[in-house]
Amino acid sequence: MPSNLLIRSETPADIDAIHDVTVAAFQAMPYSSHTEQYIIEELRAANALAVSLVAERDDRLVGHIAFSPVIVSDGSQGWYGLGPVSVLPEYQRQGIGKALVEEGLARLRNIGAQGCCLVGHPEYYVKFGFRNMPELVYEGVPPEYFFVLLLGGNAPQGTVTFHEAFLTERPS
């Protein structure tokens, strides 16, 4: 983990800063719908943030990651979706996102999660053990961008459905 970095669970006092970090992190991303901050807010309002962590450096919130339950069509239980993950642009490429992912996955293991999935960049998430699994799909997303990490048990088969908050198009 990068020096002088604290990863901890979010608190109510972090909500505004999480919003701001998320907006800033995705502002220049051409593939973003720029709704990530609203997704997090809706997940929080629905009590669907199973793990929500912040990264602090020098008493400043510089990153955030969210994990929420997903539904697998074969009935598999204990599966979670990773995302969004945000790091302030001036703090990117310093290992903060990696530290957030690693701590989040450790916390999922601690609560008995069976697996985690995400839509993301093909070259980034494989270093955490995520891989494409043809037997588990997320409809509407090219398979090379949908990743799965087994944390326990057998690999499910079927379709993954993320929380309805991920359908957010604008503030509610």
C-alpha cells in the first residue's frame, strides 16, 4: 500500500467528499456516462452498499470504492459487483486504486462472498485475478470487458444483473 495512505469504511461525514471525488475521477473519461456519483448515492439510499471504502492521504479523501450485491440467474448467492472505483486525477497511478480494490476484496472474503464481478478495462483487473468467464455474462457488454473473480465455491452460470442503481441516467 502506498505510504501515508489510510483505507477505511465510509462514514456519513464522507458523503459529500465521495461525491466530489467521483465527479472529478470520471470527468475526463470518454466512456463514462458521468452518472457514477448518482449510482453511489442510489446504492447508499437503497442500503445496497455492502462494502464502501474511502482512501485518505494527508487527511484528504482521495479515493472511493463501492461493492454491491448482484443477482446471478442460476440462483448463486454471495455475489457482488465492484464499482464504481474513483481516485482524484492528481492521485491516480500511485497505487491508491489498487489498494482500494485489494482491501475491498479482502472485506468481501471476510463476509463470505462467493465472488465478485465488474465491467472494466481489460488490462487493469486481471492483476487482481479477475478473468473473463464465458459461462457468466452481463448482457449488453462485450465479454472482454466483463470480469469475474471467484472467492469461494463453484463458478456460477448464467446472467448477472447489477443493482437497478446502475441504470441511473441523471439525479433522481
